[in-house]
Amino acid sequence: MRRWRHRGLLLLLAGTLPVGCGGGDTGSNRDQPAASAADPAAPWFEDVSGPAGVDFMWKSGHESRFLMPEIIGGGVALLDIDGDEDLDLYFVQGGQIERALQIPPANEIGNQLFRNDGDWTFVDISEGSGADDRGYGQGVATGDYDNDGDLDLYVTNVGANTLLRNDGNGQFVDVSVTSGTNHPGWGASAAFLDYDEDGWLDLYVTNYVTWSVETEIDCFGSTGQDYCSPKNYAAPARDVLLHNLGNGRFEDVTTKAGIDAKMGNGLGIACADFDDDGWTDIFIANDGMQDMLWHNKGDGTFEEMGLLAGCALDDEGKEKAGMGVTTTDIDNDGDIDLLVCNLSGESDSFFRNEGSYFVDATAMSGLKTATKRFTRFGMAWLDFDNDGWLDLFEANGAVLRDPVDEHSDPYAQENMLLAGSPDGRFSEIKPRGGVAKPIKLTSRAAAFGDLDDDGRIDIVVVNRDAKATVLRNISPGNGHWVTLRLLDANGRDAIGARVTATVGSRRLTRPVLTSYSYLAANDPRVHLGLGTSSRVEQVLVQWVDGSQERYGPFPAGSTRTLRQGEGSP
Amino acid sequence: MMDILEREVSSGVMYRQHLLLFWICGLVAVPAISGCSDPVQPPSPPEPSMGYEVLEPGVQVAVQASIEQVHAKPNVPPARLQLAITYHGNDLPNEAMLTYQQILDLDPDAARAWYGLALIHDRAGNPEEALKALQEVRSLAPSYVPAIWKAGYIHLESGRINDAIKAFNETLKISSQDPAARTGLARAALADGRPADAARVLESLRQQLSNSYLDFLLGQSYRRLGREDEAAMLLAKVQGDPPRFNDPWQDTIINAGASYEARIDHVDRLIQSGAYREALEKARTTMEQKPDDLPLLHRISQIQALQGQNEQAVRTLKRALRVDDMYAPTHLNLSIRYQVLKNMTLARRHAARAVELNPKMGEAHLQFARLALADDNIFPAATAMDRAFEYGIQDPESRLMYAHVLTRTGRFDEAQGQYMRVLELDRNRGICWAGLADIHLLRNDLVSAAETIQEGLARAPDDPQVQKLAQLVKQRILQHSREQGGKP
């Protein structure tokens, strides 16, 4: 891994330059001065799914056989489908596997789309939207693959995946076959990225296990028959890299790009330029196998170097049950770090980026002991209380039954919220999950974004055989914030770009990405918690094509759109 | 789950106070005088909180048997210890904790009960409680070193490096070469940003112990020291295989797993450690509960094969076939066994059947390819290997076989790709250099062939295949030179 040696110098210069360039204000200044210390027992979130009208349940379809996909899904996306500048919700549905695998899928229920009508009201507009795919859904990715200015949807299924082209008005067209993206197999998380920097978003799809209903096997735990571990199948699957040809079609370049060199039980994904060489790399969390870091060599090929880079195994040398991933610059040193979540009994793995390699810093962050209790899936490092320090939310749910009575969900677990602090350590917020009354369900995907544009990050959690949870952020305190939307030269969300914001004496580096967490697509905007700082002095954007521009200053409490070409050099 | 655990721990403490009262009363001759009216019985052993019905049959039987023992000998701590271990080893931590607490109420000096509590707390993410329990173990059983180094690892996980180092050094005072403590010291040095110290400890430890995890840690140390080539060499071969340090008390708990899955795991551990007789016995005992169970029959067959009893292994697999002749792994394993017995007709028949039953079974395609190769049917072998590599096969040895097949079928680019992938794991693998040089020769690229084999000779000078190819390259160059009128 090489390191871009000039970045530090450029940042130093940037800090001394006069400011005042670019950045259109698309929001009002609603921020208030920081208040005194907040009530530590006050909840950070409230579940508003009922009153908001979000009536979605991911149905596993479990009857008598323990079919592995039933315990893995499902996903959710937060995206603005209709250009009205608020985040709508798209849920991926499970259903009945054997029906879903028929050609065409005969699942009775499909994916669901909820339009955000503002004021915490969502309306189910699935019918007739073209987005109600009937496959046995797992995850979802968002990206503007056709550069028409709106976000499209890619749904991973057990069986053929689906690409849904957004016409910009909330209507979707299934272009899976014509685009060449209907990859069969068991897709899990996926991500759009422009790995070759040709201006078109390509697509990476993780595949979990080579599996079929016919080859399902019986597994047992201390409470009798239960779901298998992927290790029971010994059938890792090959991930897929699809190159966007720019004409509505994708080419499968898995072999050409070297991605076929290694197979795994892929579940989680995060794409970012981890080694600062100007090319987007790909990190894959594998379940029960070594995690993989596909280093982008810049010539259209990748090499897997997780072990060499120090992020394939934790410091115990274990192949953990990697599921969710989140990535950002957690320690404000300018490079992008990684956090992977795992099974109960296995802590999260915090891989701190040291420039040319990663160090497992889980213990020093306090996450080694704090995260062991539950089996974690959806997750994110974000500043939920806008105090200037990134926090951690994890959506939990077991994969093996706990011995409970027949009326209870044997996989249910409470979610967790951990507050970040200046010393780099995390401490759990109680009541558990940051809600007044802990919610105990079998949670899977969690998607993160500012649903009401109040500058605080909200969360949508998908639960297995239970209603989805919409967590409105009501965190105590009045920390300041700025939200940035980055649009590249094509006018699309600049997935793969990187922001470095100067806030007081600190520089906050954030990648622009939608695919992180687990099976989820998140708000493409960059959210910055500022604490008591009243403004962002300057924002340095490194665009995907390698060019850099400066924007700002921006007062706290505003949402800004930064367009490529409108900043200063 | 933790809330339940926390609640039950506190109820256990209250229970201990109650028991104390019981024992005092028991010592008083006339209960009425002391205020103790009825003689208090020892506590009943805790039953599974959600009833027996939810437990897997094997676990039910083990728990019930242990509870009967406690009822038979209510004042005997070992009976309760067995019950606690049974709960603990079968993923019932709340019941295990309650039982450990009962033992400690009867005998506060029961070190193994403290140890069990420590393990449960550690797994549940309660490091402080775990450390308190381990401290009790240390005072009661000072020579049981796992209690000391385990505390070191818990400190390490909590980010208290100095406390961890102290615990590891204390372990070494008792057991000067203890690999767990030395590994812990290396990890502490890495966590503390002292990779040179870590490397020193690990280099010494690797002379005592061979383990992929030590290679992993040493590779990390070298990486941080900037010794990238050495790091790459070590890390390329690392498997996710942490060492199991000697800890008999914990092993007893793990081996108490009575569910079918736990018993299978136990059989696998015994096979892995080469304890074939014990593995066979465990498998056969488990079969008493699950007669004609296919995974068990396969393990018995595996053990027989490992002991060189291939005919018996085949008989066992035929029994599996009578249970379910549609189970693809049985056909695959039969094919492998018949191949060993040189019965190629049956080997082929069963390989074909395995593929037919599960077309996505990579191992079955691989076996099909092996048999085709044995018959020198190179193109069917190539097709089968294509499938095998599509469905999950990716180990280096199979890659080498694939590369060979690809070369022979003229798919040179793909063959080169497979050799290169093996070289990524081990740059000194002579067969890869020889294979790559061979491909250059087949392409009449003598310059590349010579360069490649030179690198092979530099990296693996004693490899006979490299030497053979070097000779061949030399001959071809001389021949070429002669054809060119003696010019090199």
C-alpha cells in the first residue's frame, strides 16, 4: 500500500488560505448555540415507526425447515427517490424462499417503498412504483449508475439480483437483464463505486454462500435444530465486480480485475481509499473467514491484501463472523479507519489505519469488552448527538436460539448505542440502545440518515419477522452541525469522494459513501457534528477523479451542496 | 441476556447470605434457642429456566442426569460442579452461574466454581467481574497458571496494558516458558507500540511452538518495523487458527457439550489432535443417541481411513448409503476411498453421482477431475476443475493441479494466473516457477523462460522440478543457438 505523501502539506496550506468559496446553501441556518451539559439519562432516540406510517416487516418465511437465508436478511435504503430533497425509505422483503426462486419469482410479497411527505409522515407507494421486486431479498445499494441525477437501486436476492432504474419521479424500471446485473447466487451487501475513475459507477456485489434449498443441511444447537453456520456448508462464494460501460450495460470483470482470486462468505462492504493512493479500495467482511481488503492497483485490477494490511484477522488471530462494516476517520488523523461487527462472544474489530497498515485497536477504544454481548449487524460510526465526537450504533439479533418460551422471539436482542469521547474510548448509553425503553427484536440492517433535515442522524432498523423500527433522533444537547451534499461533474452524488473539514483546530475527514452498515444504503450526504464550534472554516474536497477544491466557510446549522467545479483550487 | 445475567448474579449473592444462615443454624444443637425453627435443606439445584422441552435431547439427558446426582448428594460440591459444568458447556450461562453460586455458598473455596464464573463473565463482556473471580482462583489455587494469564488477556482486552504485562510476568515466574503468557507479552508489546519487543518474544517463542497465530503476530510486528518482505512471507500463509493454550478446567467445560453439535465438535477436536481411538469411542457413544446419523458415520469412516483401514471405511460409508443414497457427500467420500483402493470404476461412478446430486459441490467436481487426470483424460479434467473453482475450491494445492491442467489444455494465461496466486502465498514455491517457465517454453518465449527459471533457481535452488526445467530451458536455448548458426 502506498501513501499519498503530499496530503498533509496541502491541508496545511489549505488552512492558511482565505476562505469564502463555493457551496450553495440549500437549507436555513437553524442551529442554536450549544447548551449546557445534557441530561445523561435522556434518550437519544424515539421509535416513531407507528405514527410515521412505516408499516414494514421483513418476513423470513420460516416454517419448519431452517433455511439459512431466513436468518440473514433483510435490507433497507434511505434515498431521495423523487428529487424533493428528503429521504424516502426502501425496504427489501424476504417472503417465501422456494416461491421466490421460481422463474419468474412467485413471492406473494414484494419490496416496499415509502415516500417521505415531511413532518414524520411516510406513505407506502410500492404499488405501481416498479420497485416491488419479488425476489427473496437480502440487501440494497444505491447509486446513480446512469448519471441522470437520481439514485437508482440495486437489490441483492437469494437468486437473481435486480437493478431498478429511477426515472426521477419515484418510478422504477427493472433493467436487470438488459444491464447484465442479474447475477444469480446469494447476494448480500453491494456497493456502487467508480473503481476505474471513468465517471460511471461500477458495482461490487458480495456473495455469501453457494447454497440452494436442495442442498440445505440440518444443524443443531443446545436448543435443538437451528440455523447453520456458513462453515457447515464449506461453500464460500465468489464476489462479483461489474464494470459500468456507460451505455446502460455492465460487464462482469470479476476475473479480469482479479476479484476471483479469493472467495469468502461475504456479508458486509465498505469502499474507500484506505491507502490514500487516489483509488477506491474495497473492504469485505466475511462470515467465519478472513476479511478481505481488495487493494485497487489503479489499472483496473485489484489484489487482496487483508492479511498484509492487518485487517483480515483481529489481534487474537481469529476468523470472526464479520457482518456489518462502518468506515470513517474515527481518530481525526486524516486516513480512513474500519470497524467490523461480529457474533456474540466476539468483539467488534476496530482496525485503525496507520497509513500503510492497520492496527487492531479494539481494546484501547473500549469496544473489546463492550461489544461482546450481542450479535451485531447494522452499524455506523456517526455523531448522533453532534458533540463533535463520533458515536456508534449497532443493531443486534442472534443467529442461534436462546432458550426462551415458545411465545418469545428466541433470536431477539437489544440494540446498542455507544458514545464517543475525546480520548477515543466508547461508553455505552443507557437505557440500552439510547431509547427510553430498550427495544428487543431480531435486528438486521440499519440505515442512517437525517430523515427530517434537522441536522441529527436518524436510524431505520429492519427486524426479522417484526415491524421495522424508525428511530427519530431526539438526542439531548444542542451541539452544532453542518450537512454537506457533494455532487460531481455529472451532477450525481459523488460516491467515493472525500471531505476534509476544518473545524476549529480539528480536521474531520469523511468519505462520501452510501454502502456501509449491513445490507443497507445510507444517506449520501456527509454529516458533521461540530460540538460548540459555530462554523466549518473550510472544506477540502478530493473528488473521485483526483482533483481537489475548497469550499466554505459554512455557518453551523446549514445544509450545503458542493458542486464539482464550483470550489476554488 | 445480560440483564438476566445481572439479575441472577445478584439473586445468587442474596442466596449465599441465606445459605450462611442455614449453616450457622445447622451448627446449633437446639434450633429453637437460636431462632431457627425448621432445619433448612440444601438448595435445590436450578432447573433450566425455560423448561426441559426447549433443550436438545442430548442436553436434556445430560442436565437431568447431573441434577439427579445433586439430589442424591445435595451437600457434595463435586456433584453440583458437574451440573454447573454441564450447564456451562451447553450454552446455558444463567443456569451455570446460579449453580456455581450454590457451590460457592457450600464451599467458598471452590476454585473451579470461581473459574467457571470468570469465564462466563468474560464471555458476557463483564471484565471487572471476571477479574474478581480470577483473583479468587489465584488465592485458592495459586499454581493454576491459566487463571493468571487469563487475567492478563482480560486486562489486555480492556486496554490496560501494564496490568496485562504484570499478569503475564507473574505467570512466567511460576511457569517460565508458558506459551500463553509469552504470547500475551508479545501482544501487549504490539498494543503498546513496541513491535521490536514483540518480534523478539515471538522469534524466541516460535522455536518452542509452531503455530500460524505466532506467524501472524510476528508478521504484524515485522510489518510495523518496515520489514515488509519478511512480513509478507509470514502473513501470506496465515490461517485463522488461534492456538489453544493448555487450560484443563476450560477443556472440561467445552467437552461437557452434550448436544449433537457439541459432540460432533468434540469428535472433530479429537481427530484433529490425533486421538483416533477416543474419537471413535465418542462417535460411537453419540450414535447410540442418533443411530445411523450420516455426519457421524462419515466421521467414523474418516477415522478408519486415517488409521489405514480403508475397507472398513468403505463399509461404514456403504452403511451411510443405505440410510440415504441421495446424500452427495457419501458418494464423494466413497469415491475417494475407492480411489485409494484402486477401484477406479466405482470411484468414478460415485464421483459422478455426487456431482449429479449436488452440482454446486466444489469438492465433488475436484474429485471428478482427479479421477479424469488419473486416466489422463485432460479435457474432462479441465472442465471439472473449472466447476470446482467456480464452487469454492481455492486451496493452493488444488490451484497447482488446476494450473497443470490448464497448461496441458493450452489455456496458458489462466494457468499463469493460478501459478501467480500460489506464488502470492509463497514466493519460494519452486513448482510455480517451473510451471511458469514451462509455459514460456510452450510459447517459444525463451527469454522469459530463462528469466523465470533463473528466479526459480534463486528462490528454490534445491527443488528438483526447478532443476529439471532449468535443464530443459538450457537445452532449448542451445538448440535455438545451433539453429541460429551458433549464435547465442
